[in-house]
Amino acid sequence: MTAAYGNLLPAAFLALPARGTLNVHPSLLPAYRGAAPVQRALQARPPSSGRLQAAPCLHAPLDAPDMGPALACWCMHSFWLS
């Protein structure tokens, strides 16, 4: 299990666990991949609504940034930003 890991993990490392590797990503995949996904989600909110959709995801990483199937996403209620 990895979380908020800022580098690519080598394929040899990803293949170590018998059942695969899981990663917790702090925002909705595939919409907000790569560096600063939370900041990009904040910037992408519709300006007229002031609402933000937060959705951390669990995915099976591949040897590319935030790629691999999303196994689960936890969609949180939107909230107001001032």
C-alpha cells in the first residue's frame, strides 16, 4: 500500500506483493492525476457554485503516473468554499 508517493515506483517493486500493490490517491481518478491533484481539483470547481467534489481513490498502480484501474473512489459531499 502506498499513499502520496511523489515518484514512479519501479515495476519490480510493484510486482513484489503476491496480490499486487494498492495506492491511495488524494483526488478523483482519472480526472486529477499527477502532481498537485488536490490543487487542480480546487482550481477546476465551477466558479459560480463554489462547490468542490472531493473523491480520494484506491487504485492498482502501473509504471506510469497515477495510471491503473481505480478500484474504489469515496465521493464526499460537496461543500462551500468562501
